[in-house]
Amino acid sequence: MNPNKEWSRRNFLKTTSAAGTFAVMNPFSAFAQKTYDIDPKVAAIVAQSFAIDTHNHMDVPFDGADFDAQAVPLSNELHKSGFKAISMTFCVDRPKLNYEGEAFERFITSLDKHDQILRANGIKRVLNSRDLLHAKKASKPVVIQSVEGGHFLEGKLERLEFAYNRGLRHLGLLHDAQSAYPLGDIYTNPSQFGGLTPLGIEVVTACEKSGILVDLAHCSDEAINDALEKMSKPAIISHTGLNTQLGNDQRMAKMMMPRLISKQQAKIVAEAGGVIGVWTHLVETPTEMAQHIAALCDIVGTRHVSIGTDSRMAVQKGGNARGLTNQFWDTSAQGFFYTLVDTMLKTGFTKEEILNIGGDNYWRIFEEAITV
């Protein structure tokens, strides 16, 4: 299918939604209607969707002295947002790693604290396709365990099995800091390896065999292409933006440019069956967010785009609230996905396109990745 033909029927930002009011029999519908006094069309779409944020941070303190799992309102914030699931991620390379084994120690510490947060909020990790289906039928929010960067491996592939057994199902291959055992070139650093390292290729292959979705965010174009060449299943780039959508802050746009994806590279990912998550950086309003999503859809089609906010769904009470998902839209009292759906309808997206972008695209490749 030609993505440009798919999108050309809309005159973006000039066409109002043709979607009518429709009734939905779905376990989430009651919640959608009672939480906000919102447009019934929006409530119905949110209720029908299984919306997933493909990159949402749940970074926790490594020392743990002040950590209180009971004070992290993840369940409440998820319900408010309209998302039914998040790819709940953390990283271990900030602050700087200082000694051999520290990355793995931080990895275990973070997972232990995630365990506590999930228990306190009555939320479970998705471990297989049945869990996803059960969550949708039972109206239960869930998380997909993710880590950003393979630093914890420290050259030991057998740790993938350990991570899998701890619930990891989504692995971001690289992050901002280079690992002591490099897996490939990071897009914000000068090229050292011309793509993935041999170890990086081994990790990608091992993830496919284990049932872990490979996330190529933070990878250079050459590293992305190396991974796609070796992979038999689709990959995700969970959080980025098209490099033609730069917003109004020139300083921020210059800083973020290495992290954005080109039209050519986006097509390569889509042609390999992959999905690209649009983030909230360089975005100031819901309309700009919809515009950034539309621009990427123009290039790859609506079956290869998702939402990866790169925000934080919840923090411990009294913690730094900067970047919270539901506080991103200053002009809205509604949760993030409710507001975005409303805007997408008003700017020409159909219900089916919103359902795909909101969660179905990620579900499709995630299900394929974890099936072994």
C-alpha cells in the first residue's frame, strides 16, 4: 500500500473528523465515560482502544533510601491517561557507571523496585500474548517491562535469559552512554564501529530467539540497518520524531536533531515491518503532536506509527514531577491519550487510524516478537 495515497485523502488541519458517534461494548467504556466530561466520540475510541505508550520511564533511585513503592500512583495515572499499557522502561547508565558489575547491580535493583511498584498498584507485567488478551477483556492496566540500553549484559549473553525470566520483553539496545562492552554506534556519538558490533548482532539474534522485542532507538542509521539485516521479525524505534518536524525552539531543535529520524530511514524501518514511536519532544500543543504523527504517517503509512511519549507516567509523591505524562498538555484537564484522540479526530484521523497508531501497531509487532 502506498502510504502517501493512504494519507492523501486528508487535508491535514483543515478537515474536520468525519467520525460519527458510535456505541462501544468494551470493559474500558465505563471508566472512559465516568472519568471526564468529554466528547462521546473520544470516550468511545479510548474505550475501544488498547492504547500503549511504547516508551514511558519509570526510573527509580539506585540507593533506595527514600524509595516508597506505595507512594507511586501508577494505576491512577494510567487510568487518567487513557493508555491501557505502557512499555515501562528504565536505564542504568545515568549517573556514570564506575566499575565492572555496577550496571547489572543497578538492573537488578531497578527490577526489584518495579516489582514493588507493581504490587502496590495491583498491576502485572505482560509476559505473553494471553496476558495482553486477558488485560483487554478484564479491563486491567498492564505494563510491558523494558530497559533502555544493554549495559547490564556486560558482555554476558546468558543474562538475557535471566532478564527474560524477570519479565523483560522489550530491550532498547543502546542508550546515551556507551557500554563497557559496546553493542554499536549511538546516534549522538561519532561513529566508532560503522554500525553494530559483533556482540550487538549476537544480542539482536539472541533477543529474537528468546522472545524479546528489539528497540533500535538511540542507534545510528548504520546500526539500525545492521540489525534489520539480521532480524527475521519486526523491530521498533520506540521514541523519535521525523527530522522535518522541528517545532519553534531552534536551540532545542538543533540539540535534538541527531535523535530524529529521516524520511529515508523511516521508510527502511517500515519496509522491514517495523513501527516508529512519535515522542513529545519539540511539541508544545496537542495539535503539534498530531501534526508530527501525520507527517510520519505521510511517509510510512498509519500501520507503522505508534506513540512513544518518552515521558513519565508516575513518580513518587513529592518527587520531581517534570515530564509527567498527564501534565504534558498545560491546556487540558484530561489525560494525555484522551486529549490526543480528541485532537487527532479534529485534524482528520479516522477511528481506525487512531486505534492502529494508539496501540494496535505496537501490539502486532510485540506479539510477533515474543512468540517463539
